[in-house]
Amino acid sequence: MPRFTYDRPADYLDAAREMAGSGHPTLARLLAEEAADRTSDLDAAARIRAEFPGRSLRQEG
């Protein structure tokens, strides 16, 4: 089984788009949130979140 590494925001964003395209919107949103969090450009982070609309799905303790 291949092992994937996510080192860049683009890796998370690519995975988010793949999950959205394969019918997994919840996972897509979580991956997009991670991509946005790892993006230093605030405008780019806002665009990422806008591409995957909805409320945050994270469960933070």
C-alpha cells in the first residue's frame, strides 16, 4: 500500500479536491482546513476555505 506524505499546503489541497470529487465532502473539508491552516498567505487561505464552504468540522478539545 502506498504511503503518502503531506509536506505542503498544496498536498492537502490536492487531497481535498480528490476527496470532494470522489464523494467524500467531509474529509475534503477537513483536508482543506488543514491546507488553509498551513498557508501563510491569508488571502490564499480564505480562497481555500471558500472552495470548500461550510462550518469547521474539527473537534478541538
